[in-house]
Amino acid sequence: MVMGPYCTQIMADMGADVIKVEPPAGDNTRYISVGPAPGMSGVFVNVNRGKRSVVLDLRTEQGAAALWALIADADVFIHSMRAKAIERLGFGYEAVAQANPSIVYTNCYGYSRRGPEADRPAYDDTIQAECGLPHVQEQLTGEASYVGTIIADKVGGLTALYATMMALFHRERTGEGQEVEVSMFETMAAFMLVEHANGAMFDPPLGPAVYPRTVAPNRRPYATKDGHIAALIYNDKHWDAFVGAVQPAWATDEYATLADRARHIDTVYGLIAETLAERTTADWLELFRELEIPAAPIHSPGALFDDPHLAAVGLFETVQTPHGPVRFPGVPTWFSRTPGHVAGYAPELGADTAEVLNEIQQKGTRGLRHG
């Protein structure tokens, strides 16, 4: 529901003409959270900003013909339907490439077509479970749980974006289009195993598939006298600075080096926790800034809207819309020559159907990126 739209939202912010092809009932994300008007939920508005909405019933001859006309001039075709469903509609890669050989065609799936789980339905929660997130959360907190964000959808969307861009770069070099497949399960398996593969990568295995630091039970925000703080007193430079300023007696103990601390990381976290409970959050933040030790207060997502650093770099952009001003979290990257900007408001369902179909007739369509 979010993987494909998030991928193409970033494309829109960087200047792409993104035509979102929706069924008559509309994208499901239109209805899953609060919004200023029916079918304009906050989630939908954010990941579909700056796109154009075209309603097509692809089961009809007229709807299919309109999509074929769009495909003829498209640079990219992105869909997030299961393989059997897109083939049943007649818009699989072979058919689309026959109509437009230079097209980059990106499949966003739950599971790759090349494995036994192909065509299984998938959502963020189920992919989190299969890639091991609840398991490592259980080691960390004592209870299996999902992380509090749709991480599989979003990492999948980012992966679909870079995969599509790589295919476009190849086309710029060679003129060749190609098919790209990005699945949430394989993406998240690779994502989780960046650090958790650890000793299990070797033959014979040198240890379990887990990175001990991230699942240490004492790895959590530290309680202070009046709240909590996040701090990572990790490498030797940070450790020596902290010990010199706060705990000189630790200078020659068994945790003096990074390798020593890594072997006993949960114990180290516990010792630090006992120490940080002795002063206020503000006191520690001041000291850690002086010592250049990474540290931060604990904020809610809502606090990001008022964060002074984000304000200074201009992350948020306000867009005037028919429903009033909307403050979007904008483009997080910076380019010296080709900066991106929030592409505009999200479209009402089918708001651009007439315009786009007229463009088809005039042969003026600049391309399809299906959110």
C-alpha cells in the first residue's frame, strides 16, 4: 500500500511527472487515516503529493486502451500488484516491453516470483515477522513486537527507487530498457542481515545470526534524574572522554577498549545507566556536547515539526491547498544543481483523468510513473 507510492513520491519531488493510475474505488491509502476531506487521508496525501490521478478500470477495453496509450510514451512503469494479477490484466513486462522496448518496468512485490512464496499476499507486519524484527525486539525488550513504523514498506520503497534509477542510468548509457523486481521480503532480509548476519556468515559459523549490541537488554534510553536521554558512549575516544570527566576509576578496568566493551556490552550499558541516573538530562546533554559524545533528548514524532535544526535546513514546506495549508516533511537530500521540492498537493480521486486522456489524444504525455 505504501511501497510503490513512497518510491514515486520521491520521484515527483525531484521533478518527475507521476501519473497515478487508480481503480474506480481509489487507492486504499485514501481511507486509512484522518484527513481534511473524504479520500484524502494524511498517509495518502503525503506519499502521493504532486502526482496526477487518473481513474481507469483496466478490466474494460476503454480503460486498458488508455493505459496502453500512456505506456507508449512512458519512461517508467511501476506497479505493486501481485504477479498473477498484473498478468491477468495483460500488463506484464513482456507485453509492456513489446509496446515500449525502452521502458523501465519495476515490479513491487511482497515475495519474488522466483521463489515458492510468489503471489502470497504481504503487508508490513507480516514481512517484519518473517525478516526477524519481532524476534530481535523480543531479545531487546523481552516481548516480541513490531517496530513502531512501517519499515518494510518504506525500505522497500527506497529500494524500488534506487533500483529503478539504476535501470534508468543503464538506459541512458545503452538505450536498453529492462524489467526490475523488488520484493519486500528479500529487501528486508538483506536489510536485517547487514549487521545481524554477523558470525553466521562464515563457514563454519563463528556465532549466531545476531549483532549483540543492538539486542542487549540494557540498550535503551537512559533514565536521568528528571527524564531520559539517548547516548552512545561507544568508541575509545568517547569512552576515554566520558571516563576522564565522570568515572576516572574505570580508566584501567576490563572495559578499557572497544573490543573489551563489545564482549560485555550489556554490562557496560548497565554501568552507564547507573551513572546517568545521577544527573539531569540537561546536565548530561551539556557535558556530552562539550565532550563530543553522541547524545540526544527523547522526542516524539510530532516534535520534529518544531525542531530548530530541521527548521534551519528547511525540511518542512508549506503548500496551499483547497483544504487549507499543509506542512509537508520535504526532500531530505540536498543537491547543488538540481534540488528537489515538495511537488504539490495530492490529487483528488480521478482529478486529472480528463486532462491526461486529452494529452494522450494530443500525444503530449510525458510519461507514466504509476504510484
